[in-house]
Amino acid sequence: MFLHVTKAKYLKDFEIEICFNNGLKGVADLSEAVRGGVFEPLKDKALFAEVRLDPELATIVWPNGVDFAPEYLFFQAFKDAAEWQEQFRQWGYACD
């Protein structure tokens, strides 16, 4: 099954509550992700708060065109969950 974002809600700072098509919901803290390159403008919290769900891409996007892969968002929301560590390794996200 491909992972998709089904709902997203800005909470505060760089935190977004995200629902996934596997039925799980979590909070992704993207404060570390908004550094450098195309992500640099998202350091502006006013712009970051403009996050929205793009149903065609099945992930979150911003007005400046920046988006994150659903797998990365899932990793950020559940990176401390032991049951997902093997999946995160398969996706190439360092967990240790």
C-alpha cells in the first residue's frame, strides 16, 4: 500500500497534525526540515502555517510549491515507535 496524507492541520510552530490512509494520526514536528534550499522559506512561521492538503499529490504543500513525501511525514510523526523502525530503515530514514 502506498502511504498518503488524508488530512492535515497546522498546530503551532512547525508542528502539523497529520492523518494517513492507513488510519493512523500523528504530529510531525518539521522544525529540523525547514533548513536550507527550497525549505528555507518555511522558516517563516506565517508561511509555514499556510500548509494545506493537496489531494492530487496526497501530501501537504505550501503556496510556494514546497511539499514533503508522505513517508517522511510518517517518519517524523512516528520516529520513536518501535514497531515502525524496520519500515523506516527500508525507506532510508536513520532511526538509531
